[in-house]
Amino acid sequence: MRRLGPADGTPEVVAVRTLKMGDLLVAVPAVHALRRAFPGHRLVLAVPGWLEELVDLVGGVDALLPARGLDGPLDLPPGRADVAVNLHGDGPDSRGVVAALGARRTLGHRGPGTEDGPPWRHGIHERERWARLLRGHGIDADAADLGLLPPTVPSPRPGATVVHVGAFHGARQWPVERFAAVVRALRARGDEVVLTGSAAEAPRAGAVASAAGLDERHVLAGALGLGALAALVHDAALVVTADTGVAHLASAYGVPSVVLFGPAPPEEWGPPADGPHVVLTDARVRRGETFADDPDPALLAVGVEDVLAAADALRGVPARRRYPVLPAGVA
């Protein structure tokens, strides 16, 4: 992905989404809609720089503007952006960062600086939230347009069952011993299983591998860039994961997945209802504390047999590919 260079007279749309991987992926339908709505503009995505390989797969993005959260202004002179889009949130920090761009036109939810936008709505799916935002500004957007471009690198383990053992906060971390029991059972069914996670989650993946009797060749946590991770998921037979960015990758590529939900409601963050995906949770006991150190009761209510039954139900189900539809000549 090309980093944004000096201004050259081309009008620019700057969309701000300075969050993590899953947050970027739920905004993909809105990004595709912006590409179609502004074919003569350079489409710039302001996201953390470490997401660069994933931005390459979104499709239609012309340049990346590395962003470091909302602690300060973006590295862009005021007035350079023709259109600024707040795909980040509804609070004063995101509004301030977008307003500081000094764009001719600002697209955001109704409030200071965007009086013509739609009002913020709680309790709707994140993909629909950002598609609805653009529709409120007269731009056609479809929340189902969540597909990514095919990976540009080969999968490190084509056809494997991917068990993603990580999660950024403890509230989404299913117990190691349960992951290990699932892995043992999947291997007994004949699956080739690989374990994924971030570099920080490599010890957790190692603990699952040790308890499941896997050797280090099956542990890919911390060993893959985002491009290789996307390729792994794209060519996987099955993905088993908590509510993480990897779950959203499986949704984007239509890969059969079993997704375990804890503090977040799947009605707001889950996979498409028409895809080969099974959601497991128990909303009756959900505590909903996203940043808690211990697993949410809704996550702990999911047992090993629940996951295995869901995996068996998806066995042999083909992927439902969702590649983006972009204007002619746009990659």
C-alpha cells in the first residue's frame, strides 16, 4: 500500500478509522461505497500503519495515512482534504481530529460540525452503522459489501483448520484447556490444525499446543504478517476463534467459522447471518465488560462440545466468497 505523498492537485477523500483490525474490517462496506461515490478522488484511509498489508486487500484505497489514535491531529495540512469522513466514532475526540482536517465537506453522524448527518444509533451492527452513515449523506452503501480482495501471497497451510487462541482483552479469552480439548478432538477427526495469535499471544498458543500434544510446527502465533494471515484464513477449511479480527477475516472471505462471543453482542459485531458461520454465546449471563481481565460469563457458557458440534455442522460446507465489486480499473 502506497503511503500518502505530497499533494499533487488530485482531490482527496480522507476516511478516519484509527482502530484495530476488526474495526477496520467492519468499515469495509463504507470504504467500498466511498470508492464508488468519489471515482475521481484519491481515497485515503487514515488507520494505524501496522494495518498496511490488510489495507492492500480492502480494495479501492489509493493511499494510507498512518494514524496513531486520537491523541493528536493527523499528519495532514488543514484544507488539503476535499472530503473528510468520520468512520471512527461519535465522540469529541474523533470529531476534533476530523474537523482539524478543514475539509470542504465532512461526513459524520449528526452533531457539531456535521449537522446534516444521520443521528447515531445504538444497538445496530457495526457494518450497518457505517453504511447507514453514508446513506444518510446521500451515498449508496450496502452493509453486505464486506468482501476483501484475494490474498496476494500463498497460504502457509492451505486447507488447515485455523484455531485462533488470542484475544486482546481477557474478557474474550476462552480458557486454554478448552481450546486444547477442541484441538485434540479436531485432530482425531482428521483435521490439520494450526494455532494463530499475535506475537504477544504466542505463549498462550504454546500452552494450547503443549496441552493438545501439538509440536511447534503447528504454532503460527506471532509468525505471520497480516498478508499471510489473510491468506491462511482465505484458504482454511474452518476457523475457530473468539470475537476477534480473525473472525472478521473469515466473514470477509466467507470461510466457515465458529465464533465464540463474550462481552460484545453478536447482533452488533457478528458474522453475516447468511454465511457459513456459527455464533456461540449465552446472552443471558453476559456481563458486557469489554476490558475486563477475566472471561465474560457469556463466553465461559460455551463448552467444548458446543464448539465441536458447530464444527461438525460446518464440515464440508464450502466458503462463500465475497470479493468486492469496484469501479472499472480500480483494484
